[in-house]
Amino acid sequence: MKVTPDIISYEFIGTEAKIAQSKNRDCKGIRGKIIDETRNTFTILRENRPKKIIKDSSFFHFKFSDGTVVEIDGKLLVGRPEDRLKKRVRRLW
């Protein structure tokens, strides 16, 4: 997978995720599969229990189906999934 600024418009439901950093210490290190997404949160299935994670205060590591792991600031992901398609990002790095 080629990593480009367009990655924020990808569909994250079904993707493996890990919380790399978070303002909430209890959330750091949580990993699991994303099962739902709202404007401000991801719901991660962890040990057969759903856990809601606030996007704005976290950095995520996403592992895609081809094995690529990408770190994304949750602030870039705030918004409804369908609205992120319209969002433009100049540069992520």
C-alpha cells in the first residue's frame, strides 16, 4: 500500500488499530478491530468487548490488509467518514 495524504479518506471499519498515544492513560496501548465510527469516536472490539476511543485526543497505528502499518493523528480523522472524503490535507509529513 502506498501511503499518501489521501489515507485519511480510507474506510477504517474492519481495520486493526492500536492506540499509540492518548491523553487518557487508560486508553494507551489498546488494540483491536474497529467495528464502528462516529464523528468523534472509534469503537474498537477488544477481548469481545467494545471500547469507545475519542479520536481528537489519540494517535492511532492502523494495520491494513497488506501488512502496512501507518500512524495517524486522530485530529485528522475527526468528522463523519463521508465528510472526510471532501477534506483536503496539504501534507501529513
